[in-house]
Amino acid sequence: MPPHSRVTFEAPGSLWREVYVQVCVIDDDPLMLKHLEEMLTGLGCQVVSAPDVNTALKQMALHHCDAAVVDILMPDRDGLNFILEVRRTRPDLRIVAISGGGRLSAGSLLSMAKGLGADATLVKPFSSSELEFALALT
């Protein structure tokens, strides 16, 4: 079942409760990280942010994330490395790889990400509705 940003269900005793999707966002660009946080919060998600892969892996050990949005090109360990590592331990995690390109075209990088296990890919810039669709929140 794909994750939903808000899922409402009836708990025992006829109480209604909302459960939010928690998304880990990994991007080394502070402005892009902030922008993604705002987009996801606007979609009703709870957000855990990380400026690099190592921090993201630590955050994910502390928080049960339902999905991850990861930039491909980052210093030290890149998004492809993140995808490989996370797929071994969290095959259920929905991963959206993002890239604006660089020395290689964004399409080439995102094709590699898809081949390594990303569920969806987006070329920067993208809209909130495109991110929502990629996360399968609709």
C-alpha cells in the first residue's frame, strides 16, 4: 500500500486518529533542503532533514521514516550510495531520487538511481504536486 500524507482511521473506542507520513530529506544545499521541508510540510508530512548521507542514516536509525527524498550529487557520500545502503536494510522505504544534473546530465544520474532501487525520480526544479505524485501521496 503506498504511503499517504494523512491517513485517518477509527481506533478502538470510536476515536479518530490521523497518522502522518514521515519523510527523510537529504540535500547538501541548505536552500533546497529548506524548500523541500516546506513543500513536504505543506503536503501534510512530518519531515526529518539531513545535509548529508551520514547524518541521514543516523536520523533514520532514530526515526521510522516511510519515505526518503535524496539528492544524487553531494560531497563525500552521494545519493546513489544512500540508495544502495538503505535498500539492504529497508526494502520497504519509498525512495525518490532528485537531481539538477552536474557534470553528467540529470537524466543519466537519475537512471542510475532508478537502477539501484529508487522508486521514483525528479529533475530539479519540480513542483509540489510532482513531489506528491512521486511519493505516492495522492
